[in-house]
Amino acid sequence: MMGMEIKVKGKGVREGEELKEILDAVANFLKEIKEPLQDLINTVLSAFRGDKLGEEVASFYKNLVDSGVPRDVASKMAESFLEQRMSILDVVGKLSKLVSEKAGRVEVKREEE
């Protein structure tokens, strides 16, 4: 897996070193939050278990129908509800992959003009 590379052109040694220190601090921060963030992502993902998600959609549909919403409208709303939940799952999955792949992989290279 590739890390992120930043090239510094035309800057003095001091500016390049300062940038490297900043990026090192960011990389260290990402390393520190990787595990808690991964735990949070796993917690969110566990809320999307098939049985639990099915129960939520069914409950949403039932509440709509019980409140007087026509069944065809309630069905469309439940479908939209499910699609929104699935899009959240996609975003969380991408975030999880990003955190796993990128945390702490920043490299600074200084180039002379």
C-alpha cells in the first residue's frame, strides 16, 4: 500500500524541516486515533447487521402504516429509509479502509529547484 508523499520545492532546509515536523505530528496523531476510530467504526457497522436492519425497516414501515400512511407510500418511504442506511454503511466502510491504509504513512521529500 502506498503512503502519501509531499515534495517541498524551493524552500530552505528550515521550512522543509518545519513541514516535516508538522506532518510527523499529524501522522502520529492518526496512529493514536486509529484504534479508537476503528472501534467506533466497528460499533457503527454492528448496527447494520442484517437482522437488526431488517427489524428497523419493518418497524419504520409498520409505524407509517399504523399512522395512516397509505401502504404504497409507506413502502416507498421504507425503501428510501433502507437506501439511506445502506449509503451510511458504504461511507463507514470507506472510512474504515482509509484509516487502515493511510494512518501514519506520510513521507516528506525536499527537492532543490
